[in-house]
Amino acid sequence: MSLDHAILGLLCEHPRSGYDLKTRWFDGPLRPFWNADQAQIYRTLDRLEGSGLVRSRRRRQTGKPDRRVYEVTHAGVESFDAWLEAAAPLPPLRDPFLVQIYFGASASDATLLNLLARRREQHQSRLDELRADSDELASSEGLSDRVATLRHTAFDGAIARERAAVDWLDDCIEALRDGALSGSENEGIGQRHLFGT
């Protein structure tokens, strides 16, 4: 998925300002699926407008600076629909944590346990946030059954991914504590491979 398509999708639903896109959507319901800062959003809106996929107009506000509101064009809708029909590629895998584990042979058991525990806390925190966001979505009003079901399905996928990460890290921590890692202070106590393979 690209930021272009996330923005086009939001604009297909309703015209919005760049500020609304950031604060109400990318910091809200889309946060578990796509991260974007304000500068990225405005650069993308400028590019989309330059390509004729969106257009903008200024709205006057009392006591505030004018606000620029973007709406999708017919070409933007066609581009978004074509993207929806295409199979999305897997995102590139770049995980510094896994590289740390891969090269972690010289680290002490305590260091490895600390890395695993910190990573587990991060995934557990994200899992808790996703569950809270999913519960909030359940109480949303005005969504059609189709929209609500698909949005819940997206959250279910994100929740399943985080649950799997927490489970895997729990297995790694338990195996390391049980001595499954060669050269471990507790070597030989456990019979499993460190990462549950």
C-alpha cells in the first residue's frame, strides 16, 4: 500500500483537509496500518493534485487561517479502484530486532532476555492499543455493515499479527530460560530450540 492510495481512499469517502487526514485518520483508525507525518501527507497531496487525481479549494474560516480542502477527481477514483483490484505485494522485511537476534551469539543470556522482553512489551502494548481501537470501532455509528465488517477484518488481521509476535517471544524467552540455547548458562535444561522450531 502506498500513502497515495490511503489518502485517495479517504478522499473517496469525503473531502478533507491535510490536517484532518493527519489528526483524524493517520493518528486515528489508520495508525495500525500506515504511519505518515504531516509533511509526508502534504507532499503526497501536492503530488496527487499535480497528477490530477485530487483537486483542492480554499475555505475561509473565521478567526483562523484559510483551510485547503482536497477532494478526489474522477481520475483519482479510477486510480484508487485499479489499486483496489490489484494484488498488494508483501512489504519489504526490515526488522532491526531480528538482525540483533541473528547476530546475538556474543551477547549474554541476560542481554538476550532483556532484548526479548523489551520487544515483547512493545508488541503487547501495540496489541492492547489495537484491541482498544477495535472496541472503539465497534461503537462507531453511521457505518454500513459492509464497511464495519471490512474495517473489523483489517483490525483482526493486525491483532492476529501482534498476538503471534507475543506468543513467539514468550516461546523464545521460555526456551532461553530453560537452557535451549547452546552456550547458555542453563544449557541442557531444556530440549527445545530457542525459537520454537
